[in-house]
Amino acid sequence: FFGDSATTKKFRAILPTTEKLTALEIDILHTAYLKQSLLAHPINGKSLHICLQAILATIYTGLRISDIHQMYQPNKVKIEGTHLSLIMVKVKRPIEIKITKRLAEIIRIEPNLPLLEGRMFHKQSLNNNLRKVLKFLKIDKYMTWHDLRRTFATQLQANKVDIKRISELLGHTSVKMTERYIQVRSEDLDKAMD
């Protein structure tokens, strides 16, 4: 079944590849959030603006969607100095994440209020809304929400963060899983060597 039959090749050809956002694309998303550009969307601008906030929170923290969900609930995620502190839902481990300048620009840092505005989307609509945001901002990539975690990991690796630390931030139990997140494509290697 998993050999190189014509059926298998055809099936692999229709599967979307793993995508990651570039630093420039992240800048486009961030600027669109600050300028509230998505509010101009003719059908569901407010929803997409709220979705963009969650997209950026995922890119800037690397948290799973179950942990991003905690950011919509007052007092689930604590602010301790310059860090967010929470218990990761999937692995039941505490984590501290630095509140970077960019993260601080998109979250609410007020006592007894959720960090993110609005409400969390249903799992089925997350990927659809992600793709609508990318399309509206003319970022031609077919992405899933999980690709945002891969983007986070890749950005850290590009900034020379140790893979063990990246693994901890992602809540992985094995560095091998993290290595799969940050596989470098050959065209990325070519660009790096120029």
C-alpha cells in the first residue's frame, strides 16, 4: 500500500505539503492585525480579525490550539513578570513563555480579563479561517493551524535557539519530534548559502 504504485503517487500528489510562514509573511500578518485590515473584509471581517489574533499568538508562543484556548479564559494563563505561565493541556506540564514585544502588542495584559479578545473558534473552522486570512492578505500558502507551530519552531531555529529548548517550548517529549518540525527544505538551504 505505501509502495511506489501509481495510486500511492497520485494520493501523495493531492496531499498538501507542510508549509511555514517566512519572517516577511509574519510581518504582513502582524501589520494587518495592528492596522485592523481584516475588518474591511466584506463578509466576516470581525471574525477574521479575532482569528488573526489567535494566529499570531500561536506563531509567537508555539502553543497548541488547546493551550491557545486557555488564553480566552480569564485567569487560566498567568502573567508573571515578563512571562506567560500556564499548564499545557496535552502534556500536563507547566511552561513559561516570554512575552515578546510583538506578543505584547496583540494580547490584553489586564487583570481578570482574557488575554485574547472574542471567543475561540470551533476546531472545524480554525483551518478555514486561517486560510481565509492568508488569502485576504495575499499570502499564497495552503496551511493548517499546526503549521503555525512549525513556523514558531523554524523561526527559533533560524535565531540559533538550541533544539532542546525549542522541544521544551513545544511541549515535545522527544527532540526527534522537534527535528521533524524544523526540517529545512532544499530551497531554504540554497538561499542560506547565497
